[in-house]
Amino acid sequence: MQIQIDMENPEPMYAQLVRQVKEAVKQKAIQPGDALPSIRQLANDLELNSKTVAKAYSLLERDQVIQTRGYRGTFVHPEARSHCNTDVATEIRGALKKTLDAMRNAGATDSEIRIAFNELMNQTR
Amino acid sequence: MQIQIDMENPEPMYAQLVRQVKEAVKQKAIQPGDALPSIRQLANDLELNSKTVAKAYSLLERDQVIQTRGYRGTFVHPEARSHCNTDVATEIRGALKKTLDAMRNAGATDSEIRIAFNELMNQTR
DNA sequence: ATATGTACCATGTGTACGTCTGGTACATAT
DNA sequence: ATATGTACCAGACGTACACATGGTACATAT
């Protein structure tokens, strides 16, 4: 399993890491149940900050591509192959686009849409 | 009809102007059909840039509170009283909030939601 | 002691946007 | 000539955020 992080690439490092892990699962370079390097270990190997790797791992776990088991380490999720094609962010883009189109058709300014968006996002709720 | 613009107020000047015109219509300080000062005239009186007043007027016209008739000037819309309570931006907040809640419930990060939002907003379409 | 994932504190850099400003130009009609 | 609304060009300033970095601390279990 080869991971290459290009710091010149405009794609964020954590995103490169997420993408490459998913690709490795698809290409069966890593199998469900396989152990992954620890956050600190991988950060050291790739010469990244551990926080950057931790961010990628947390996203991979949310998408159920990996499983973290605390002190026992991190492993490829048993159902990783069926999950590595799903991206939560992409899944919902459709609904958001539909809403934004409706707002624009109603005559709302892009500026107003952005303001409304920011206000809703900043609510602690 | 009194218009007061407070430059120290965090509320944008154009927004103050829009709000105060709508309030004047509600309180019947100005009647449907009444002529409003021209953009340049009002900008001069309030010591604002004409672009700022023009922005407020364009929003007021979109909300059908005023009517601009080119060289003939600007007038209070005949149906202003029924329109001065409607705010396009507010009208649609509900749908947007619903969509955002759905995204969060699906596990999307606030960061991911913002990125998806910006990408959709920046599409020329 | 060592290692795991996780949580919190913080800083710096770059980008994007809102707001307001300024100038110029146009077609309209008086 | 004068005045109307409108459109385009541009810049400055402040704010908000994504990204990446740094450190410290915790409970967990070996």
C-alpha cells in the first residue's frame, strides 16, 4: 500500500489521504480487517502533522471505510468495499442544489442567500 | 418622512435604508403613489454614495415596495402596503434550514456543507 | 513505561466575500 | 443642458473560514 502526499497539490492533504485510502480499498490493495498504521506512525512516515492524519481518519470512519478501536488500533471496515464509493458530502449536494435554485428563482440575491446560509450555520442550536 | 442612517450601526447602510422605507410605508408616513427622492438626491441628503442608495432602491423594487420609472423618478408601489412585510430572503430561510438540518443529520461536517455550498454558488450555471 | 484514539488549547496563512467607495458611460426624456 | 435609473470598471477594509501547524492532556489497555 503506497500513500503519496503532494504538498504542491491544491487538494488538501487530508483529502488526498482519504481519497487514496478509498482507492486502495477499491483496488484491494488493502483488505477488510487489515490493520492500518496508527495516526502518529502514519504522520511520521508521510511527514505530516498527526492532526492532519487524525482528520482524515475521522472522515474515513464516518464513511465506514475504517474502524477505530481505541488503543487496539485502526482497521479496514468489514463492509469497506461497499462504503468506499459513498461520500456523505456528495450524496447530499443534490438536495442543496435544488434548494439554492429555488431561492434564486424566487428572486433572492446571491448575497442574500449567502447571508442567510451563514446565519443558519452559525446557530449553535 | 425621516431617514436616519447610523454609520456606527453594524447593520449595513443600504439595509437601514430598506428597513426604514418599509417602516415608513407601514406607518403610512408615505402613501402608495408618492414620489421618492432620486438616488443622487437622497445620496446627497444622507451623505451616502449614490451606489449605496441605488442598491437599497433595487432591493425595494424587487420586493415591490417601490417602482422605478426611469427618468420619471421613483414612486411608492401601489401595492406597497401588502408587500412591505414580505422579505424575499426571509421567505426562503425555512427551506434552506430544512435542507441544512438534513445534511447535518446525514453526518456531513459543517466544513463539508460550507464547501459544497460555495461550490454550488460559484457555478456560473 | 508505552502506545492507542481523542479532545482541548492556540497560531499563522491564504482565500473569499460583504460593504462601501469612486469614476465613467449609456439611453431615456424633460 | 439637465436629470432620471442603470450598467460597467475598479479598489480598500474588515470579517470569516479552510487548512495546516504546534502543544498538552486524558482514559484506554498492553
